[in-house]
Amino acid sequence: MNYILTSLISYLLGSFNIAYFVSKAHGFDIRETGSRNAGASNMKVNFGWGAGIMTCLIDMAKAIIAMKLCAYLFPNDEVIPALAGAMTIVGHIYPFYMGFHGGKGFASYIGMLLGLNWKFALVIMALTAVVTLLSNYIVVGTLTTMVAVPLYLIISKANIYVTLIVSAVSALIVYKHRINIKRIINHEEIVVFDRSKKKQQKDN
């Protein structure tokens, strides 16, 4: 019963999508423009870096709040925080009131990592930032993280159920980014910095 209640509470918290509500307040649905994703990266495209960062922080906070709340309600169970974090991500990706079409869950995933082990999460965030800047694609940093985290849990011999839960939600996020992978192959993916424009300005 504890796991069912944890899943329900965390799913509902995760389904709160700030990107969707902000875009609706501005008269449009963020899923119909830009990358068509209700998340931080598309908020950056539509509203600028400030909105993107705000969305990222809120989506991270959802997972942390769910994990802390459920750990308080159901203490002394190592699996509860991981399950809460994972179900927050599921709620973010599949919110019931948005036709089960929300964001892709990466910011909430980082929030989950912060809730599980903040020191490791900081290392992962640094790795993600470096890979993203080097590749100029957010999705490359995201996918690197989705591989690195389960590997770390396996190598460090973490709780088997925690490892399975985190690995499952990592696979889900990779699945949600499959379109981005195709866009990179076709040179259609949105980049972090448009270096071609800078090159043209330099040439001129």
C-alpha cells in the first residue's frame, strides 16, 4: 500500500507542468511550437533563458518535494524515495490532463538524483553540462546521463530495486528522446549556440 500511495502522490506532483501553464497564460500551447515539448528547453526557445532556467528548477523541485514528502510519510524504506522520484518523472511525461503528452522528464530526473545523492548528482550535472557544450546538443548530454547513472548504480552495487527503478525511468527518458536522435542525424535538432551565425559574422 505504501508503494501505491507513493506512486499516486508523486505522479500527481509530477503532472504539474509549469511550461504548459505559462504558455497557456500567453495564449498558446507550448507543445504546438518550437520543439513541441512541454519542458525547459522549449521554454528557453519560446521565452528565453530566464524562463528556461525557471522551468528547469521547478521541474527539479517537483521530484525533490515528492521524495521528501513520501520519505516522511513512509520512513525507513530505501526504495520509497527512488520510487517517488521515478513516478514524478512519469507524471511529468504523461500528465493525465494534457492527454498524457507532457515533457521529457530530464529536469525531474536530475531532481531525483539530487534527492537520492546530491554529491553524485552534482557530478552528473557537471558531466551533462560539459558534454552538452562540447556537442552543442542538449540531448547528447541527456543521453550520456541516462547511460552513466544506471552504470554507476550497478558498479557501486546499490540496492537492486533502486537500481531497477532508476534504470527503468532512464530507459523511458531515452525512449522519449528518440525523435531528437533522428533530428541530430538529419541536422535538424535545435542547438544550444548557433555557431554558424557567429562564423558568418566573423567571415563578413
